Amino acid sequence: MLFNSWEFLLFFVLVYALYLACQRWVKVQNVLLLVASYVFYGWWNWMFLGLIALSTVIDYVAALKTEAAEREEDRRRWVALSVVSNLSILALFKYFNFFLESLGDLLLLLGLEAALPSLKIVLPVGISFYTFQSMSYTIDVYRGATKACKNPLDFAVYVAFFPQLVAGPIERSSRFLPQVEAPRKLSAPAVEAGIFLIVWGLFKKVVIADNAALIANAVFAEPAAHSGPELLAGALAFTIQIYGDFSGYSDMARGLAMLMGFSLMINFKLPYFAVSPSDFWRRWHVSLSSWLRDYLYIPLGGNRFGTLYTYRNLMLTMVLGGLWHGAAWKFVLWGFYHGALLCLYRLAEGGVAALRSRGKLALDLPRALVMFVFTIGGWIIFRIESLADLGRFMGGLLRGYGQPFPDVMYATLALLWLPVLIMQLAQLVADDLLVALRLPVVLRGLLYGLLLAASMALATGESIEFIYFQF
């Protein structure tokens, strides 16, 4: 059930009407949210509901036992149960066949043949998101960063909340569980902000991302058949597509949550204005990058034990972060690429962060352009079908410049990116991602109408799944 489908619209209208009718009774609302979330998730494949229920039960019990245990040894055992259980679910459903195929390839290189087993497994949608969210809760209880949730209903809603269930943001329990437990109050400004985010996110998905996908998919399907300018256009198209697709989903998730009185974390902060790799990861998929920082990079030692250990920790974090995205060597390479960028920038800058005003949306045009080029290079690795295609793609970038220029491709991409660029420049100058809400009411209404009209008129007509659903 995609956010941009008529099925979801009918689903949400029904759920929202019931939700508003139960506004006086938070427990009834939470029952409704849990049922709605399980229906939403089960729409893809009802059998996967068992996985999310299993993860919920294990982590709920493990957190209670961790908090109640008096001996440190027992506390570690319970949190280990949570971590091992969640990672085992991921390993089985997402990585089992990948590791076996890789082992088989290695044995062939060594001149050995082995009949290794293979499981016919369908990857559960969003499995990496809800397992990381649920697992972080038990770790936080162990660390004393949050209290164990006593109410199983509240915890189940925290794990399965449908707006952000399948593609994030990955919420922390200390931030989101109190919102589940407490009565929600709706306000006119929050509702309007939610409406804007839904409409803007829908526009970015069905107009920007899905139309850019038509170019990207054609180019990446056969890189050897395209000239250098066409390959570059394909890379730019995917750069536009993945931002419109993923940030569009995140905006819609935040907007839907706001309509129900919840606040989800901001997952995108103008990432293509980043001036360094570290700045990029403070702006792109913020919930995952901060998760990797807090639960992997810092426990590995962070930057506390000297330069070499810092580089090691950066590389391990980014490689594993790349592998989080999918069971394929291209994602490992993509993580290695970004880890190398982080190390090289850190080495070149003597350990000084490139962002002059950390936490502010400050634009440094030359460095932003350089980082944007590096980002496109990373997206090429991310999008190619195989490592063999990567060689064909990179080699092809240097040929075919005597052929007719693909001006239609570039004109289409320019037209697609223009409204996003205008909005982002306004957000950057105002230092406000909701700057559109500052417009007079008549202009706001006109903006919403134009975005909705464009979303209906310029949609591709194809039901294109969100990219991050596969992770």
C-alpha cells in the first residue's frame, strides 16, 4: 500500500476519521493505530506480520528484564538476546543467500566447487528499519538512556507506527515512546504543516522522482549502449530520483504523523548543499547516520584513540552502513567509497570539520559543488546493476562526445529539478524547512493547489515503489 495510491488514501481517511472520533481516549487510539499499522504492513504480505510481532515481543521482554536485573551479567545477557535476535532476523531474510553466493564464488576462485544451499526468501519490506528501531530501544534501556516501557500496547505502536514503519525515519524510543504514551493534542499550525509536507512530499515522489526514474532506468539498464553525455544524464537523473523519492516519503511520513499529533524527526536537511562528507551525513538520512554514529561508530571507539583508529572506525561504520542498504557488493563498495571520502576529507582538513557553522544551513558554493560531484559518483555505485556494469559506466563517461547532444534529457532534468531548487533556496535563505508556511494564506492555498494539480497531471501513470522499501 503506497502513500501515493488510492488504496492508501481510502485507508487513511477511514483510520483518521476513527482516530479523531476517539480523541478523548488515548488507549483506544493506540489500539486503532496498532490495528491500522498491522493492516498497512500486512497489505504487502500478511505472513510478515509474524516477524514484526516476534521482534516486538522479544525486545519488550528483553528491555523489562534488562531494567529489572540486578547483576550486570544478567543485564548484558538480556540486551544480547535482543541484539542477536534482531540481527539474526536480518541475517536470515536479507543476507543469508548473499553470503552463501559470495562463499560459492570464493570457492570457485580457489578451484573448488560446493553445492551450497539456497533459500527462496522474499525480503520483508522495511525489515531493516523496524529491527534497528526496536533494537536501539533495548540498547538505550541497557544504557539507562530510557526507561523500559511497561505497556505492551504502547511499545507495539512504537515499533509498528505505520507512517514511518517501512522507510523511516528510525525513531529513538526516548523521543517517540512518550508521544505514544501521552494524549495527543492537535493544533491548526501542526495540521497545516502536516498537509504541506504531505502535498510537497507527494509532488517530489510522483512528479520529480518517478519522471527522473524514466531516464535513470533506461540509462542504467544498458550503460554500454549510451554515450558519455547520456550516462552523465542518467547519473544526474538518479541523483534527482533518489532524493525526490526518499525525502518525499519522509515528508509524507512526517506530515501524516503531524495530522495525528505526533512529531517525527527530520530525516533530510538539504543534503545536496553539503560542503563535506560529514556534512552530507548530517543532512542525508539523518536517522540512520545518527543511529550508526551512536550505536556503532562511538562504541567502536569513535575518534578517541588516535588517527588510525578513527579512520578504521569510520571505514567499518560506513561499510556496514552500506551493507545495511542491501545484500550486494555494490552497497559494500558504496559504503567503502563514502568511508574513504570521510577519511580523505578528515586527513586534508587536519581533523577540522568542513562546515563553518555546524548545525546551520550555511551555503559554501565551491565546496558544495565539489561535494555534489562526489555524491553523484556515489550514486552511480549505488544504482548500477552489477560491479561489471560499473566499469562499463565509468569507462563510457569518456566516450561519445562527438555524437548529438541529448538535450531533451538535460532539459527534462532541469525542468524537474527547478521547483525543488527554488523551494530549497528559499528554505536555505530562511533557515526554515517549512518556509512555505510563511506565505499569505491565499498564496499557500494556491501553492497546495498547484502541487496537487501537478501531481495528478504529471504523474507517470506507473506505480513505482519507493526505493528504500527494498531495504
